Amino acid sequence: MSNARAGFTLLEVMVALAIVALVIGLVYGSFAGTAESKDFIENGNEVYHQGRWAMDKMEADLSTSFLNTRANSYTLFYGVNREGAENLPNDELHFTSYNHVKYNPTAQESDQQEVSYFVAENPDTGEMTLYRREDPNVDQDNTAGGEVYELATGVIAFNIRYYDGTQWVDDWDSRKFTAEQNVQTEVEQTDEMVNALPLAAEVTLILLGPRDTQIAFHTKVRILLSSIDLSIGEEDQGAQGSPTPAPDGAGKAGGGDG
């Protein structure tokens, strides 16, 4: 008769525990990697959503921007080139547009509006944020008032350039100042800007993506109501034997490229 006792030795128990721990570690690592990939995709999708929404709003607003050149009109197109962190652009733009949507059918509002786009630090999160301002009342205080809301967070750069028929410029100011007006401008105005809209605008927006990646959005928008007469430049260039260059892609509103 055998006197051997049934059971496991300490070594066998330790080996079994090591195998179980290894399996649990592999399973946990697999789930953790899947969860991390899921968060990365979801965060990236949120950034793309914000960027494309911002570009769509700017395209719609810019393409229908307008000016009224009569006296005492408060319409404007005023774009200022500003520098943010690390000398990257964080531009500012104020203009009037026909893109206002009346949500209240009884409101005394038209399709005209003041619109502003600017970058500022969010006081709650500390993130650089792209804001849009909308005011359905086009009045003397045409760079403030109305409603302001967030378009995109984590802004690294926001750059707008304007096509004047011959070249792209960084600033624009359509306002015609009189001696009685106490208005300051940060733009070096040219005669072509006064009471005029640019032919097109080029918008570049760079947002902070997951894992410190940078996601860029870019579009060129044709400003339909621009009064700049290209035929004058074409005649001048024709006399020299070369045509006036057209803005690349300015014949249509482009989409955001991520």
C-alpha cells in the first residue's frame, strides 16, 4: 500500500500561479491597448468634428460677406494678423454677412449680421479656443456685442489671408474713415481695400490632436460680392504680355483637409 499523499508541491503551485498571472497580464494588456486605441480614435474624431464645423461656418459666412458703401453704413471687412504662442498666427476677423439664420420667426431680424472670428484663452480650461461672434444688429459697435460661442479648442494656429486681385495679403480694412470718426485701425490700408471686399480668403486652422499631434484644416473661399474689378489688372498685364494670376482654388469654397 502506498503512503504517498495526494496534492501539489509548493513548486507546482508557484508555477501555476505564474502561468495564471501571465495569462491575466496578456488579457489586461490586450484590453488596455484596445481601450487606448478607442480613446485615441474618439479624441481624434472630436478634433476633426470641431475643425470641419469651424471651417464650414467660416466658408458660409465669408462667401456671403457684403458691404454697403452708403454714408453712415456700419458694414465692414476688417481682418488683423496677430501672433500667438511661438510666433504662430492667431488672427482676428470682423465682417458683415448675409448668413444670419432666424431661429425665432417673430424676431425683428433680417439675413444680415455682424460676424467675428478670434482666438482667446478659455478662462475655464486654459486652452486656446477659436470663438465665433454673431450679432443680427449691424450697428456702430460692429466688432462687439451679440452672442459669442466656441467653435474649436486646442488651437495651435489660426491664419487668414486675403486676395486683392494680384497678391495674397495678411490684413484687410474696408472702412473709410472721416475726420469726425474716432476709430483706430491696426492695418496698413491701401486704396484697393477701402469700401471693398477681397476676391477670396484663405483660411488655415491647426488644432492639437491626441498624443500631441497637429491636425490641419485648410480652405480657400471665393467672396461672391467682391467689387474688385479684375479686368483692370488684366488690361495692365495684357499690355505687358502676361495675364493676371488668379487665386488658386478661389473659384469655389473648399473643404477642410485633416
